[in-house]
Amino acid sequence: MTSIAQKIYTKNGSISFFSSSTLEDITAKNNEVMSVINQQTGEIQFSVLVKSFRFKKRLMEEHFNENYLESDQFPKAVFKGKITDMSKVNFLVNGNYPVLVTGELTLHGITNKVTTSGNIGVKAGLITAESEFKISLADYRISIPAVVKNNIAKTILITVSCLYNQIL
């Protein structure tokens, strides 16, 4: 019987967010996401430097870092949680495994509980994890100035995608 590594990780996962409002859609992507999965316990963690998000417009990136996320004061966003139904995942058999993840997301100095569905993929020994979920800006005390309040959605779609290519 083949065994699996206990912990797998990546240093270049991807997290993006999308804001859709009546005036404009805003998207940003970060390809410098660190993530670890403990294949035995189901513990999962993501960590991202806020300043590593890239926007189409440079001015949006400046406003995001200086005015909204205050990335000098709150440089990282971190999720620590657990895949609650880890017994559904067989890391030795190719397939897509729908999972439920619960944990805590710390963003802008505020920590909130998050529960979301996701997918663990196994193909030829490569492991991927993907998820989409929404967060409310108000839940993380992210204020939007009145002058641009119609440009930014109150709820943001977060998309996570990681290829775990390293063993701890």
C-alpha cells in the first residue's frame, strides 16, 4: 500500500476577488498565496500578503492598499480552518472530491468564521484545492468612502485555487 505525505503546500496559489456594482466591475488577483493542507487531519491554511493583489488599474491598487485594506497596518490576510469531511478524500485515487471547509478568516485586523464548500482534486499524484465564497466588507470593517460607494459592491466574491506541489 502506498502512503501519502502528511502535509503538502504551495507558495504560488491564487486568490482573486470580484466586486460587481452598477457602475463598474472590479477584479484583482494574487498569485503569491501560501497554503498548507495536513492530509491526515484536514487542517488547511492560507496566507497572503495584501500588497500582492494586482488590479487592471494602478489607481485601484493604490486605493485598495492605502484606503480600504490599509495594508501597511494589516499586511496579511490569513485563513485557518479544517476540511470537515476529510474522510471523503482519497489522495491516492484520481478524482474530484467535494468538501466542506470551516475556519476563521482574518482580514483588515478582524477575524470572522467562514464556512464554504470546496473541491479537492487528485490527478496523477497532483493535488489541487478550489473554492468560492462571499464576504461582506462591513464584517471586516472595510469602509468605502461615500464618493465611490456605488463603484464597489458590499459583498465580494473570493475565488481560491491552489496546486500543492511541495511536501513538508
